[in-house]
Amino acid sequence: MISEQALHYGCVAVSWATRRGNGGMAMLCGPKDSEELSILRCSVCGRRTELFELPGRSEKYCLECSADVATSILLTTEIDAATMEGQHAGGLLAEFEQLSNRLLERAQSA
């Protein structure tokens, strides 16, 4: 629902959905005929693109970063489980290190 204040300033709510059922909402604001889509930035890389939320996270990510963050969450869980069971987690740790470096490079290039 659009607030009265948004209507007063000439804003229009725009929502979208993706094939996966994810989506978002943005506001078109500005003087008549000069509306611009105000898209937020990815929490990792800072790109202005379609953003996605992950369950249990307040941040929003671009598609590439959301996949890496979700993978890092799963890897952390698997590493913890393997450690608790006394199993070797070297392969998982190496994969986590590569993923962390990729996320760090993307964040630093923003």
C-alpha cells in the first residue's frame, strides 16, 4: 500500500517478481515525468541491481552474492558438523576459503 506521504510527493510503488518467486519493491519518485527507479545496493558488492533476501538475514544481495552467501552458510554448517563428529573437514575448509576470498574481492572492488 502506498502511504499518503508518498502520494503527496508523486511517488508510485513498483513491485516485481522473479521466476523463483522472489522479488522486491521500489519507489518511483520525483517531479512528474522524471521518475527514477530507486534500487538499493547489494550488501556485499554494492552493485545496483535486482536484490534478493536470504532467510534469517536482513541484508539484501545481488544474485551472484546471494548464491555465495548462501553457500558460505551451508559450508559453515557442514564444517561445524564434521568437526563435532571428529571428521576431517579439510576439503570443506578449502572450499570455504576460496568462497570467502571471492566475496572479499567482490566487496573490495565496490
